[in-house]
Amino acid sequence: MERVLIKLSFWVVLVLVQTSRFNSCLENERIGLLDLKSFTQSEKILVSWVDDKMSNCCDWERVQCNATTRRVIKLFLHDTMLFSQYYSPNGLLTLNLSLFHPFEELESLDLSYNYFAGWHDNKAYDGSRCLKQLKILDLSYNHFNATLLPYLSYLTSLTTLNLKWNNIGEGLKSAKQGLANLTNLKVLNLGENQINNSLSSLGM
Ligand SMILES: *[C@@H]1O[C@H](CO)[C@@H](O)[C@H](O)[C@H]1NC(C)=O
Ligand SMILES: *[C@@H]1O[C@H](CO)[C@@H](O)[C@H](O)[C@H]1NC(C)=O
Ligand SMILES: *[C@@H]1O[C@H](CO)[C@@H](O)[C@H](O)[C@H]1NC(C)=O
Ligand SMILES: *[C@@H]1O[C@H](CO)[C@@H](O)[C@H](O)[C@H]1NC(C)=O
Ligand SMILES: *[C@@H]1O[C@H](CO)[C@@H](O)[C@H](O)[C@H]1NC(C)=O
């Protein structure tokens, strides 16, 4: 009888462990999210992102997973003052898009209102397999200038790119080639960027 009970409780535990595994997010994506969090300086944001293996990162604030695959498909990181470690002397942040490469099925990324200005140059990195599902990228309300655009050229699934309220300016003329590979792009917001010429005069 005792042996039966032990056996039974073994199976119950096994089933519980399997079920929680099944529901939880992928380990490398959990680590990727914690990496992102490590750049934040305020303890008041991303509070639910805790380093605890029992915590399902698909339930974390600002994260959305596909219910079937449990992979991260959306990240809403607007106004998080993320990456404050990268504060440059003039008080602006630089963004390293490689930090999002663990999220292979990411479809939507919102990084608006984050004081980003610079762009980490990861030329050595092979971007051909990264962020291949990314359709929506919101970089509005940052301080990016036009030199950013060529670094977006590997995001070939993009359908929507929001660059409203940045410093794109007249540099768009020489950098617009960086958008040429984005053949799926349907919505491009360049509002409030001190672009004096009409887009048609820029050949767009
Ligand atoms: C979740 O992923 C499955 C398998 O890739 C896909 O068929 C389904 O459409 C996805 N669901 C959502 C809501 O994206
Ligand atoms: C950007 O992030 C990647 C992935 O975490 C890292 O390997 C790389 O060193 C970072 N680059 C810079 C310039 O910080
Ligand atoms: C554009 O941004 C880059 C990266 O922050 C910076 O190095 C460069 O000086 C800026 N260019 C102009 C014209 O402001
Ligand atoms: C963009 O397209 C050009 C030619 O159309 C190609 O040579 C280049 O490798 C592409 N760049 C990326 C990052 O996909
Ligand atoms: C765009 O127009 C504004 C206002 O007329 C002017 O101050 C600015 O220098 C112009 N920018 C460029 C790059 O020509």
C-alpha cells in the first residue's frame, strides 16, 4: 500500500512538473528578458520580471506570447527608460538590437519614448536569421537620426515602421536606401522629423 502511494505521488509530481513546463516560456527567451531588465535602473518598472524559474515569463507585464508555442511574440517596452546603462554623456541612450535576437518569433516591438539616440553597430553579427518575424517596430519619440536606417535593412518582414518624432531630418535623402530592402513595408510614419522637403522630392 505504502509503495503504491509513493508511486502515485511520484506520478502526481511528474505530471505537475510537466504541466508547468508546458505552460512556461522558453528558457532562452526568459534569459533574454532578464538580460533586457538588467539594463533598467528603476525598480518601479518590469516588477513582474523576476529571476525565478517557477515564474512564467509569458505572464510578465509588457510581454505577450503565442498561446500555442509559448514564444514571445510582442514586447511593449515604451517609456521604460531601458538600457540606461548606455547613457551617453549628452544624456541619450544607444540601442543594441542584438538584445532582441533571442526572440526569434517576435512580431511586434514597441520601444517608443525611450530617449534612444545612438545605434550599436554590430556589423560582425549575422542578422540574416534574426528578427525574421518582426512586422511592427515602433521607435517613435526617440532621438534617432537618419544614420539608423541602414541598420534596419535586415528586418525584411517589417510592415509597419513608426519613426515619428525623431531627428531623421534631411539626412533621409542619403540614408533612404537603407529602407530599400523593406519590401513588405506598408506603413511608414516619419512625422515630426524636421523633414522640409516633400517625400516625393526625396524620391520616396
Ligand atoms: C501561434 O503559433 C501557431 C504555430 O506557429 C500559429 O499557427 C498560430 O497562428 C499562432 N497564434 C497567434 C495568435 O499568433
Ligand atoms: C549587443 O548585444 C549583444 C547580445 O547581448 C552582445 O553580444 C554585444 O556585445 C552587444 N554589443 C554592444 C556594443 O554592447
Ligand atoms: C547621428 O547619430 C549618430 C549616433 O548617435 C551620431 O554618431 C551622429 O553624429 C549623428 N549625426 C548627426 C548628423 O547628427
Ligand atoms: C539589401 O538588398 C541588397 C540588394 O537588393 C543586398 O545586396 C543586401 O545584402 C541586402 N541587405 C540586407 C541586410 O539584407
Ligand atoms: C528645415 O526648415 C527649418 C525651418 O525653416 C530650418 O530651420 C532648418 O534648418 C531646415 N532644415 C534643413 C536640414 O534644411
